[in-house]
Amino acid sequence: DNVEDALGPARYLLFYFLVGTVGALAQCFAMPSSTAPMIGASGAVAGALGAYVMLYPRARIDTLVMIPLLWPVIKVRAWVYLGLWFVGQFLLEAGSGVAWMAHVGGFIAGAGLVRILAPRASARAVEVEYIPPPSRRS
């Protein structure tokens, strides 16, 4: 919802369809002889992830660390978490049944397209009121 809030509903809908299409095309170009059906919106979701990391790279994501018996939850910067996720897509096997190239194509398209569709920073400026600390009179 953060990406949709940044783009607005109409731009987000356009964005979502465009990055989903780019993701699907990336998968088709990567495996042109595949006869397996491609179902889902994972390329579009990956595009939203790419947009999120561009808009909010310093945001912190609560992450469950898979250490048996401990299961700690730590906060990880968005660019670290999503960067590792992106690299992890290349570790999936070609015959795994996962359209991993759709994820890669959607993510890259989302990271680039959000810069075109997002309103300029001045349009998203928020008014902030400065309240000085109380003065100490001795």
C-alpha cells in the first residue's frame, strides 16, 4: 500500500499492469521453448517490491530469522532484504516450476518505472511544524 499511496490509485493500476507485463515478457524471452503455462501475478508483485526499495530504501522490515528454538525477529533495511531476495531469484533452477525470470523482470521494471510515474518530491512534501523546546531560564 505504500507504493500505491506514493503513486496514487490510477498511476498504481497502470504501474501494476505494466510491470506485470514486463515480468511475463521477461519469462517468455528467457524460456521461449517452454510449454508450461504461466499463471499468477508474481512479476507484478515483484515490480511493487522494486518500486518499494526505490521509494523507501531505508525503511526497516521485520524479518523472522530461521534459527531453530530462537526464531528472532530483527529489523532489516529494505534495500538489504529486497536485494537479497532479488539475488536469490537467480539461485532458483530453470526447471523448478517458478517463473523466476518474471520476478527479475518485474522487479527491474518496477524500480525503473516508479521513477517515471511517481510525482516529484515537491508534490509529496509534507508540512512540518517546528515546536522549539521550552527555554530554560535560570
